[in-house]
Amino acid sequence: MKPWLKNILWVCLLVTVWIVMGFVETEQENRIVGLPEVEIDLFEDMIFLTEEDIKQRLLDKHLIGEEKVYTEMELEKIESVLLDMPEIKRAQAYTYLSGKWKIEVELRQPIARIYNIDGTSCYLDKDGTLMPLSPNYTAHVVTVDGNINETDFTKTVDDIINNDSLITLEILDDLYEISNYVCHDAFLSAQFTHIHINGYNEFELIPRVGDQRVMFGDADYVAGKFKKLEYFYTEGISRKGWENYDTINIMYKSQVVCSHRN
């Protein structure tokens, strides 16, 4: 075969491939993708958002729809909207070669439920972020009440810790440190179900059994205070009995001061 004829055949082949690819791309762009598959990663059975909840919120913002075509998909915007939802920790949206597409979300894990002064309520999650209540599920976590009123879901514990002016005014970071410690300690989480913040911004712990009150104080030396309390429970109070004490004060370093019941 002559070289010039061979070159012409190669050009014809390339043009054919280019035309076919153009048709395939046009068909892909105009293909109806429909609603996504939604996969939810959650802790135990804490279903704060369902697949229907997520789809409905995206439908309300016109980001998904039964008649949506490929060129109308805004995956980055969908991920951004999902991450703005206070119940969601992580979100990813992507397509398959088959034409289907999927959304994966990871829900937040609460460690405490806050009952605010104004009558509202919310959760504090294990990453120090506030999240709203859900009509789908009520988490069985430590409850908190008293001198607290947290309603700003954009605020996080990290924001407070890294802001010198906020850290002296806010109490959320102290609450997070105490409740997070209780949540991750099997003995303490079995003992305590409630935290009260008094008018002096001091923390008081209410045990699951009995009507004693543990005066914890501020969030200084958290691990040391809890270790001291645990030692007292196992080595001291077990010999005397719960009924003999009204309050247990662990606010002072290296001391446990108890008040006998009248």
C-alpha cells in the first residue's frame, strides 16, 4: 500500500472515531440521570436523617429531580449543601460509568443533649459541633441543663478554643471536655446520666442511681478529677453506702469532700 493512501486511511479512521465519540458524549450529556442512590453511614442505630429526608432537602433546592439530565448535575454544590446540614459530618457525590449516580453521607454522633434556658434543645456531637434534634430518632446520651443556651449551629468547640476572646466567655468547650470524657469511659457513662451547670458556671454531675450530687466545678484537671472520683467510688463509698451522702465534692485538688445526709 502506498504511503499517501495509508495516511488517508489513518485520517479517515481518526475522523470516524472523533465523530463517534462526539455522538457518545452528546448522548451522555442528554441522558436522564434521575434520583441518586443514597448511602448513610451512621453510629449504631442513630438515624437522624433518612434517605427520604436527604432527597427531599435536595429536591427543595432543585439540585436533584426525576427529569434531571447529566449536564444539569452539580456534584460539588450538592456536596456543599449536604455539608452545611448540621446532622452531616461527611458527604460525597459521584457518578458511575453505567450512568447511575450515588450520594454517600456520614452522620454525626452525639455525646450530650443540651436543654437550653430558652426551652429549646440540641445535641453536642463527638467532634464538638452542635446539631439539631431529629423527629426520626432520640439519642440516649448524657443530658445537660442549667445556665446554658446554645442555639448557633455554626459554632464549634474548635472555634472557641482557637479564639482567645471566646474561650473566656463560652462554656461549650468545657461542657464538651467533660461530656466527651464521660462518653468514652465505660464506668463513668454507666454512672452518670445528667450534667447541671449552676449559676457560677460550675458543673454538677447527677448519678444514675441515688440522689447524690457530684460537685465537679470547672473543667480544669478533668481526667484527674474523674480518676479521683472513680477511686472514691470503688474504695470508699462502696463500704459506706450511697444513702449516707448528699453531695460529693471533687472540686479541690487531691481531695474528696463529702456532705452527710441529714
